[in-house]
Amino acid sequence: DTAVSQTPKYLVTQMGNDKSIKCEQNLGHDTMYWYKQDSKKFLKIMFSYNNKELIINETVPNRFSPKSPDKAHLNLHINSLELGDSAVYFCASSQVGGVGLVEQFFGPGTRLTVL
Amino acid sequence: TQLLEQSPQFLSIQEGENLTVYCNSSSVFSSLQWYRQEPGEGPVLLVTVVTGGEVKKLKRLTFQFGDARKDSSLHITAAQPGDTGLYLCAGPQANDYKLSFGAGTTVTVRA
């Protein structure tokens, strides 16, 4: 009965490959997010979807493409992986789009290592 | 440049000691949140502070929001090894859909 789940937990791949990370939430939330946490533990938002509609698209290379087939799922596809893409990627969800007073629920993270 | 600056970056203390973590900004925030992240897990919300000068207590954890709503602190009394983790403060940017995180304070409590 995990609230926000991500697969895979670990992903090791070669430079230039294409990979996907999947995220699912069973909380009934309207809004989902993708964050990147670098080696210094800095957590930075990448994308946010509200009811399958893209509402935040930070300065992220075009190689990263989020896809939300329904409001319970938000997947992240990365093309032509580079060494600098190595990080931990977190999926999160919240009840409504506003974040000020709203709790975000995070998944366990996917550690991506690009060799 | 980060909107939220946290200090110290690392803190290692003995079980039973007290500690304080700070979160500062030059911007005014409508609210601030504190999250704790344990190794191999995602951040988990501890508290949200909304009113300037507000103090909230969660067992041995005391959270304070500055009067001007530009800073916050987290104080842990009689720390235990279970308090070990990365403590992150976060606040909404002008666009309410975006949450901006500080760089975090890694707390290690030695038994």
C-alpha cells in the first residue's frame, strides 16, 4: 500500500542510452512532480503535472520528457543519457496544485548512474 | 543563487545533546515547510509554519518561523540516533506551484 512508488530503484546505464523511470501514486492526488537531487543533496524541481496537464517545466534539457497517461501516473523518459544526468530522481504528488500549505508526498527515489 | 540558505551544512552530535538548524532567505515566504529525508528514502514532511513568529512543537522538535517570515529554525532537544537524516526547508515561490528547497543540513546523532 505504498503511497508513491517508483521503478526502478536503481538504474545503471551507458552514456547515450535512452531510459525511463515510472511513477505511480495511489493517494488520489491531482498534482505530480519530478525532482532531481544531485550529489550535494540539492533537490530541484524539474516538472509538474496537474490532472495530466503540464504546469511546471523548468530549464531542463529537451532530452527529458515527462508523460502523464492519467493523473495517477507520471513517467520520465530520458534520451541520450549523459554523465551529468547521474543523480537521484524523486517523484512526488500533492492534493492540489498550490504548494504553500500542501504536503508533498515523495517516492523512494531512483538512483540513476550513467557510465 | 538559492532562495533558501541552510546552515550548518553538516552537524554531528552525541545522543542526548541539543541542536539547531537554520533556514534563511532574503525573500518573504507565505509559509515554510521542514522535511526530513532518511538515507535511501524520499523527504517526509515534518511541519508547515504559516504565521510570522509562529512556534510549533512536534515532540522533541521545535520549529520557529521568523517574525518577518524570511527565516525559520528547527531545534531538536535531547537528540536520538533516530533523528539522523537530511533536514530540508522548503518554501513556495511566487508561482504557487513551485516549491523551492534549501540545500539541507545533514544531521548525524551518534549513540
